[in-house]
Amino acid sequence: MLKRAEGDGEGFIVIDDLVDTGGTAVAIREMYPKAHFVTIFAKPAGRPLVDDYVIDIPQNTWIEQPWDMGVVFVPPISGR
């Protein structure tokens, strides 16, 4: 978070990619107790801390996020 928003979170929706052990979720709940907190992926330990999620995943599953993959730029074939 770059700058804390004013208020208790009423009317906010906070979206995160994953809730795992719940560390981030606890911090969000403390800062914005009335915010609606949503994640794409939810592991069992963090599920009770979010309002909604899209996909259940086991606690011991690692999610490969694009920013974790070391993707490198490859120039287009055309124009070479």
C-alpha cells in the first residue's frame, strides 16, 4: 500500500490475489474493518478472513504467479 485511505473501509472493496496464512488479511481487517475483502485464491488457513474468494486451493499448494516466473522480453519475429 502506497498511501493509507481515510476511513474504516465502509464502501471499499479490497482485492488480493491470494489469502494464504492470513497475514495480509489480518492487516487489512485491522485497517479497514468494514471493507469487503475478496481474493482470487484462498487456502484453508486464510479462508475465514476473507468475505469472498473464487478458487479453493490446498494449504500446501504453491501458486506460480507471473511475476514469480522470471519472464523475459522476446522481440517479435516480424521486423528482424
